[in-house]
Amino acid sequence: MDWLAGFVGRHTWPNNWVLFQTVVEEFLASVGGPYHESEILRGLETMEQWYLGNGWYTDGADRRVDHYNAWAFHFYPLLWTRIAETGDRADLAVALKDTYRARLRFFLTDYVHLVGGDGAPMHQGRSLTYRFAASVPFWMGELFDCSPLRPGVSRRAASGMLRYFAGHSVPDGRGLLTSGWHRSSCRRPRSTRARHPPTGRPRPSAASSCPAPTRRGRPPKNRCRSRRATG
């Protein structure tokens, strides 16, 4: 908790990183740790300025539209609602969950077409070394019961990505996730200077939180029926 509390009172880079602070401080609040509500809300409010419509965001003010939609903007906000819905911001979390679910539904309608027949995600944009983190929105759509896709399509898209990279030496012979696309490569372009890009790859573990399917392949929940996702 002390280590995470170092986030409190700080400012992040004006991109998807603002959501790191939102999620971390909401977690701290849930376990009795230090937090500033204004900093939790700042990330959510800032993200709204980057919403382009139909489920797509730009990562910051410079119109960067790439896989950060998949592994950041449709991951952290919904994760925040799950943490916040039992705390002081429960009413806000419940209201925003409907908005975020509707946006994810719209996004998946497009995003599924960016997965190749071989399972590879579209090779475009920044931080491609995150590789199969691109499967996150398929799992989140199932976890939050708002996917427009048949369960088998979601599973095929996500497992196809895992199979694609596993077939290209990922992880490597040591069982490690390295920087690169197929194999370790220091020349894989990244916009950040972090020395540990593999840390972004555990996000697909969201799949382990999905409920067991029924005979028809989907848990018996209410579907996300929103026709618009303007928020």
C-alpha cells in the first residue's frame, strides 16, 4: 500500500496513464489507504475529452488511435467501476458502467475485423510489443456481458492471438516475454521509454474472471442493449 500511495498528489503524462492513477487511488480508497477523490475523477473526466464516438478514443490530444483503445481505454475504466461500485463513488460507478459497456460493444463491432485469419492483431500503432494484450477487449466484453459477438467468435479471436504468438517463439525458450513482435527485438518502435514493456501483457488474465458458460455458451445475464454510445 505504501508503494502505491506514491501516486497520490502526483500528475501523470496526459494520455492513458491518467487512468493508472484513477484505478490505483480507487483501490487505495477501497482498502482504507490514502487517496484524493479529485485525482480519481480527473482521469475519468480527462478521458471524456478524447472520446471520438462509436467506441473509439484518441490517446491524448494528438489523435493517436491504435491498440491503446483495446488494452487501456476499454480495460481500465470498466476495471475502475468494479472496484468503485461498493464504495463512496458507487452511484457514479453504476452510471458510468452502462456508458462504458455500451462503448465497448460499439468498439468490438469494429475491432473484431482487425484480427487476421492467422490470429494476428493488426500490426499498426505503438507498443506492439504488448502483443496478445490486444485480446483484452474480447474478454472484457464477456466479463461485463456487453459483447455484440457470439461467444465462440470472442474465444476464437482471443485464443487465435495467443496461438499466433505462441507459434512465433513467444514466450522465448526461457519462458520469458521479451520486447519485440515475433522474437526479441530492440528495434520494435515504442513511444515510451519504459524498460519493461512485457508488464503490459498480463492484462489478458481478465479471461480468468469470466463466468462459466451455460449450455448455449453464455452466462444467463442481461445483455447490453444500448444502441448508442455517445456517453
